[in-house]
Amino acid sequence: MFRTNRIEAFSDGVFAIAITILVLELAVPMVEGADAWSAFLEEWPSYVAYVISFATVGALWMEHVAITEHLKHTDAGFTRLNLLLLMVVSFIPFPTGLISEFHGDATGERVAVTIYGVTLFAASCVIGLLWFHARREDLVRSDVDDRDIRTLTKRLTPSLAAYVVMILTGLVMPFVAVFGYLVLAIFLMVPVGKRRAGGLGQQEA
């Protein structure tokens, strides 16, 4: 049996570092004069990947907060799953950089977008496993309303199918998949408060 405060503190640090590293992947070629604007605009895949990854990591962090706020304690299994989640989250900057690195290379784009999609899918799976483990092992506080539990359960599962669709799309049309991930990231990030009921929405406000 473990207290949640150390897991929360360590996890918050990893999420913060991962989301900060994302900006280091942004780079503009050193071009002087009028071509500077063109060079800046040509890096648009980097900016799109940054926004997607930032929103995704942010959404994962909010979901992680929602889970830990509902726990009375954790156990060894939860701790190990949490480490697995942090491993995937800290990996996200790598495929984010690949998308901009292989822009313009048809084969490279498909590889980069596929790796990116698999990484996001893995993160979504692990965050869902965290909540599933917490419920199965009776780690959830007894005073948590059943409606809140159902709401959080639904919140953590609908994106999985969408990620699978985008991964398959990326094998053929990587450009479409990238913007699909953008839409999915916005969906996960923006309407959180509206899709949660009661205390769940208040905790993430």
C-alpha cells in the first residue's frame, strides 16, 4: 500500500519536463532577409506536431490528475503501471520530432506518423489501464459517487478506436492522419469540463 502524494509529485514533474522538451523540437533554418518568412512557414509540420503533442500530454496529465484525486491509496501494480505511462509520455517528443524531420519524404512521413500514432495510442491505453487497475483493486475512495466513476471510465476509453483509425490512415495518407490527431487532441483537451459531471469537472477546472 502506497500513499498517492509521491506518485503525484513525481508524475507531475515528468509531465512538465516532457511538455517542455516539445518546444526544443521547434527549429527554423537560419535564413536572412525576405526568405526568413518562407523558412518559418516551411516548418509548419513542426508547429502542428507541437500543438498536437502539447494538447495530448496536457490531456493525459488532466486524466492522471482525475484518477489520482479519486484514490485512497495505491499499490505496487498501480505504481508500475504509472511508471509505464511516464515512460510513454517522456517518449512523445521523439516521434514529434520525426514528423518534422521526414516532412516531404513520402516513405519517411508514413513511418514517422505511424510511430507517432502508436505512441499516442499506447499512452491512451496505459492511462486507461491505470483506472481499470484502480477500480479492480479497490483503490478508489469509498466516498466517490458512482456517477463520477462512470463518467471517468467513459472519458478514458473513447479515444482508443479513433487512434486505431488514425494509425491505419497514416499508413496511406499521413497528412490526413496528422490533422486527425490534431482534431482528436483538441477533443481531448478542450471540452473536459463539459464531459465530466459533478466533482470530476470541478477537480479539473
